[in-house]
Amino acid sequence: MKELGRVVAWLPIRAESSRIPRKNFLRVKSPEYPNGEALWERIIRIVHSCLCVDEIVVDTDSPQIRNLLEGCSGRGPVQFKE
């Protein structure tokens, strides 16, 4: 079996959507999160659970998302596109 190189998940998370205003801040309910979690939080949580992903890079224009992610030390490292 061929070994894969380093796997980087590139996540473009915009503050605004052209069709659904503030889409990434909408709450998504699930059995694990009955009160809901923001769509961008759900995406990052799911990617963090993927064992094959070595690094997550978030490309965002939202200072709010960036600030919240910088405070999430328990979920593992997240890099930002500079």
C-alpha cells in the first residue's frame, strides 16, 4: 500500500454567503448538540475527527470566526491563511 504524504484540510469559511445571510453562524441541531452548534463549528469538529488529516488551515474573512478558533485550544491546532 502506498503511504500518503501530509494531509492538509483547507477550509474556506466566509462570514457572509450570497444566498443565505450569515450561513456559517446558523445553528445546526443534532443528537450530540440538541441546542445546536454553528455550521463552521460543526465543519471543524468533523474534520478534527478525521484521523487522516494532519493539519487544518482555515481561510476566513471573519474576525469573529478567527477569534473563536484561536480560543479553541482543546480541539487541536488550526492554522490560518495569511
